[in-house]
Amino acid sequence: MQEWKKIADTLDVPIEEIYEADENMVFIFNDNEHATGNIINNNNYNIPLSVWESQKKYINKLEAEIESLKAEIAKYK
């Protein structure tokens, strides 16, 4: 938190304007993307937890719809 305070002071903005709590982020490390030859791109992403939750809800909805459609198809067999 002290680092955020230093950054806020340097930028002359309130800490609330720039602070992002780590518990609201999901960290993915070692996402290695291999290209041709000897080039390796290492990508690290910080994805807000709200995005993960939204995607999970959408996935659950799609899975329920798939099961419903499978049941409907089974009626016609």
C-alpha cells in the first residue's frame, strides 16, 4: 500500500483514483506463446475478477441451454 501512496504523491492524485486491490484481480502467469523459430513471447495478464464472474455466468447459461437442446433432440429420436 505504501508503494501506491508514493505513486499517488508523485502523480499528485488521490490514492483512490489509481489504487487497485490485488484481491480483485486474477493473475495468470507463464502464458507462453511460441512462434516459429526461436522467438518466444511471454504474456502476463491481469484480468478483473468481475470479468471472470461474468464469463462464468455466461458459460453456465450456455451449458444449461445445451442440456435443454439435447433433451429436445432426444425427444425426436
